[in-house]
Amino acid sequence: MTALAVGDPAAAFVGSTCGRVRLYGKKTLEGTLAFATCTFVCCVALLRATAPDDGVPLEGTIAQALTAAVVGAVVELYALAFPGLDDNFLVPVCTALSVGAVQKYLGLAH
């Protein structure tokens, strides 16, 4: 949900005010980078703030946040290619599935 709550408005704001390089439809490189950057920073902060004392190592946190940022940005960028599916549904679902896969791969899932 962080990707949707933070990344989506950042992409819309930056893309509409500063976006010059079109990637797909009305989506811009600048908006996509804003989505990924804001999502990454917020996910790292949130994961570190809520981790228990014996929690996930920093590398695991970075891997999860980077996965959320990249997958969320790509799904947001190409959401228009899936008519009938809203990005407000696709972004959190795809991001959660991919972060869950990373957690499992890294042995972070219980």
C-alpha cells in the first residue's frame, strides 16, 4: 500500500509538472522515477521503523524496498495496457506478491 499511497501521487505530481520524456501513453520517465524513488525511501523508512529488535538485516530491507519500488513503478507505467483493471488494484497486488517472493527467497518470510 505504501507504493500506491506514496508513489502514485509523486508520479502524478512530478510527471504532470516536470515530465518531458514520454514512456508510455501520458506516462513520463520523470514521473516513473519519482514513483520509484519516493516508494523506495518510504518503504525503507517504514520497514526499519517497524522492524523488531532482532529484525531483518539492512540488506533484506533494501531488497524488499527496491522490489516494491521497481515493480510498483513498472506496473503503474503499464497499467493502461490492462483495460478493466485499475492501477489502484494492480499496484498493491503486484507489489505485495513480488515482495512476498523476495521475502521467501531471502528466508525472511515466516
